[in-house]
Amino acid sequence: MSNITETTASADQIIVTLNLIQVNMGRYLYPIIFSLGNIGSILNILILTQRVYLQNSCSCYILASSIINLFIVNIVIFFHMLAFGFSIDPTTTSFFFCRFRQYISHVTTLLSKIYIVLACIDRWAMTSTNVRRRAFSRVKIAKIIIPSVGISWFIISLHIPLNHFIVNGEYRIV
């Protein structure tokens, strides 16, 4: 019987330690990530919006990813910082925000990765010996693909907000 009690006490201590780590990350690490993420995304956007880079299809995909990353930092990271570091969690009081945060978090992180993959595919197409593949690597094509992929994933992910509810002051996936 004492072995079970020791295991429970050990597990409780681990849980307390992990909760403390989470709070400290929310207070000290997330503000650093928030600041550096904003600086990095803004610098990427400033550089990639110069005329020289806008003539390159790969730069268009990376620019789209940087814009999405700016949303991730200012929405997802900001509200994680509030919730975990300062115990201010709007998802526990606002039904709309409960659904909206999860939806935006999912779609933006997904789109950021997809645009980087599209930039890689664009570079692969550019170096191909096949003329049809090289035709994919044009700014005109990138300007069609970027909004098409964005709109598609916003529509495909519409099921996410439908599964989130507030139950006893906490948001839950039902």
C-alpha cells in the first residue's frame, strides 16, 4: 500500500513542477518569442515586399508564410502568453472566442507550413529539366495558388469551431 502512496505523491510532485514550468514559460519565454517573432516577421515582410523579390515566385510563397506567421505571433502566442503566464483566458468566458482561437490557431499554423512547402516545390519546379514543371514556377501561378490554398484551408477547417464548447468554465472539445 505504501508503494502506491509514494507513486501518487511522486506523480503529484511532477504535475506541480510541470504546471510551474508552464506558468514560467508563459511569463518569461512567451514574451521573448512574441517580441522576436514580431521583429522577424516584420523584417521578412519589409524585405520580401521590395520590387526585386516580388518578381520571384518563391519569394511570394515565403512572403505569404511571413504574413501568416505575424498572425500566429500576435494571436496564438499572445493568447497563450495571457492564458498560461498570467491566468487571463478569454476562452473560458467567451463562447465565440473559445471557438475562434482554436480555429485561427489551427488554420494559421497549417498555412504557414504549407506556404513553405509550396516554396520548396516551386524551387524544385524551377530546376526541373521538364518545361511543364518549370512553368509552375511563375509569379502569376503563385498569385493564384496562395489565395486558393488559404481559402481552401479556411473552408476545410470549418469543422474545428463546431466541436468546441465551454463546460464548467473551461473550453472543451466535444
